[in-house]
Amino acid sequence: MTKLNDLHDNPGARKDRVRVGRGIGSGLGKTAGRGQKGQKARSGVAIKGFEGGQMPLHMRIPKRGFNNIFRKDFAELNLGTLQAAVDAGRLSTDTVIDADALVAAGIITHPRDGIRLLGKGALTAKVQLKLAGASASAKAAVEAAGGSLELPAPKPEPLSRDDQKAARAEARTAKAAAARTAAATAKAAD
């Protein structure tokens, strides 16, 4: 019969930490595996990419392009995947298919900044979609199958610098005219 004092892990399941600096017989005594002298033998050293004062390689090579930190990160959905889910009965063609329905069906795990429909594969089912974006070929395929695709309204184009100046000047003029009218009304009331 097994007793509590007989319980133990399988051989090799647990490994003791290496105890360095415990004498020459251990194999990791004296310098404790750090070699001899020098900056790297000391503690608290981080020399990633440091080249002894010379300009490091990652700073010598030219920079190109940039990463837009504000860009949208869309989850991608292909037409073929959508059709396979409809054929398997995971999606209903009677209701509007949106991000929540796709996540509930297990087709998309995380919608991120929205779901974008792409044109890979074929779509024969008549579906009503409400997504964040779609490629031109995907949109054409959905409409050709008799379905509909609802996308968010595009953002208005930002005003040019000249238009912004003109709008500010117009606002100043309107504010001054309103102030003059208010002053005239107050004077007439006296």
C-alpha cells in the first residue's frame, strides 16, 4: 500500500538550481562560471549592441519607412470561409451577420479593430453582412450572390490648411458681428 512518505516525483521531473561558487570540486567554484576579469564578469552588465564606443551597427544603417501606430488592425475573413460556415450550418442566412455572430460561430476568434471581408474563394449564399471593411472584389461577389454588405460611413476628408484658415477667419467675423449686434441692442435698451 502506498504511504504519504513514499510519494515522490518521477525521476528528472524536478531539477535543483545550480549552486555556483561552492568550491573547486563542484566545477563551478571560484569564478562561478564567469571566467576571469572584465566587464562581463561583473554583475549588472547589459551590453546588447554596444561596440566599445564605436557607433553600433543598428545606428549606422540607414532608416527607411515608418510604422504607423494609429493604423487599424483588421481581422480578415475570406469569402470561401464564410461560404463553408454557411454550408456547415454555423451561420444563418436569415439574420444579419456581424462581428458578434462570427465570433459566436467560432470563425473569428478576436475581431480586433473590425472584420474586413476579402475576395478569396467563392460565395453562393445570399447573406446580409455588417462589417468594418471589404475589398472591391468581395463586395462585388456578395452583391452578385444577391446579398447585401453594410459598411461604416467613410470619414470626411480633413480640410486643407487654406480651408482651415478661411473657416477660422469666417468664425472670427461672425463672432465680431454678433458682439456688435449685442452691443447695439444693449445700447438701444438703455
